[in-house]
Amino acid sequence: MPVFCASFAAYSGSLELSALIKEPQAGCDEKASFPSADEQQAAQTIPCEPQGPTAEQDDRSYLVETASPGSTMMRQGPDIAIARLNPQFIARLASAIREARQSGLPCAGIFSAYRPPAFGVGGFLDKFKSLHAYGLAVDISGIGDPGSKEAKLWHDIAGRHGIICPYRFDSKTEWNHCQAVQTRMVLPDNPLRKTITGEGPLQLEEMFKVGNSVIPNLLAAIRVAAAGELAVSVSERLGTRHLRQGNGSGDFAPGGRSVKTKTIIFVDNDAGHLEKSHRKTPAERHRYYTRHRLRSA
């Protein structure tokens, strides 16, 4: 059965056409007037080498072409909504979506990209907390429903390209939310806050510069994403009654005896220390059994 994707390139029509059309410029072989003899001599000695698009421009154009824009993208224009994404993030997204479209997700694309706080869209009461406002998060369409094999496939592909999807692939509301950093929100003391207003970036390059300082390098980002998938796999093996979200409780010692643990996640942009399980210290165990005996008595 053929699959039809409602991408921006397919249905935008003339909506953004007037914004994309530029005044024609003279090409290499065109002359506005007849050149003088000196100009003709100079033209023979200076080669005309047309400059092609950069890799960054190619990636950005690809994301626009494959997008299925939602309302916030259309309010800005899909090209602007994507151009305001951090360039490192753009490169990782383009490579992940290319692989996804070749691996069974032919309609994978961006649904929501940059989103100014003034739009009032998103789950946070304080819209400045959203990573969308700094070009560090997107929502993806064309990856199936929450918990589907398509959603799981996208999470796997995204992780291999250093894209962090911090919520489970079966999250009912955020299964399609992915980002460039491991933190889920931008707190008031974060330097990123000073780079935007409610309407958008103060200076695009400054927002990108600060964003680059918090984006983990590719290897570290891949490890963070892998750690998230590992946590999901462990929870599926042990069951939610043994592994509780947030406190990391529920591991098994030899013989089937339950041993409480604490899971701590460390992320370092260079080293990428990830996940450690810390058993209770002797003093903690003593306090635990003392309280248990008192309750029993």
C-alpha cells in the first residue's frame, strides 16, 4: 500500500512562495552593460566559480522539505521556524530523519520546531522554560502512535545520531518530543534566558553560541540517549512495581532477594559518565532494620 506524507513541500503551495522569491541577480555570464576593454581583460583572468550551498544549508533545506508543519511553524513560516534551530541540532536531526525515512518511517519529519514564548503554546506555565524557545527541541511526526514499534524505531535512530528523546517512546503526550540537551527545562538562572524575549531571539548567533555551550558532544549525547533506552529496557524486564520512576528503586540480588538501590545519572560533556547504582551503606542499612524492628514490635 503506498504511503502519502503531507510534508510542507507537498502542500505549501503559494503560502510562503512570495517570501521565498528573491529579486533575480546577474549570473556569472550576465552583464548589465557592455564592459570596457579593461573589464574584458579582467574577466578573462578571474575565474567565475559559482558557490554551492553549504552542508548546513543543505540540512536546513532538507528539514524544511520533509516537515509536516503544525500551527506554530506556519505562524512563523516553516523556513524561519527551522532556521532558528541550533545548527548542531539541525545537523543531527537531518541525519536522523534521513536514516528514518530509509528504515521504515517514510513520513518522519518535524511538526513543531522553534516556538517563541509569546505564542503561549506548550506544557509549561512559564513558556521561557521550554527548550523550543531556544532552538533546542522539536516535535516529530510520522513516527506512529505512543508505544508503537514505529515510535520505538524512531527513538533508537534518534539516539544513534545524538538526539535525546527524554520521555519514553510510549509516553502518551511526549513520545515525539526530542531535543539537543539532556535537561528538560530552562530554569530562570540559565544563561539561555538572556538570549531571547517573548517574541524570539535577541540575536540569533548569540542564542546559538550559548546553546552550543550546553549541547553535549556527539559521543556524550549518544551515551545519554543510550542510558535512557537502558532504563526503559530494565523497567520492562523487572516490571513497574520493581522499578519506580524517579527513585530508581528495585534491583535483585542473587537468590531473588530484593535490594533497594538509588540510580544517579551523571552527564559530562567530555567524559560522559552515565549511570551508577549505589547500594545502601552499613549505617543506612542499620537505620533501616532498626526502624523495621520497631514497627514490627
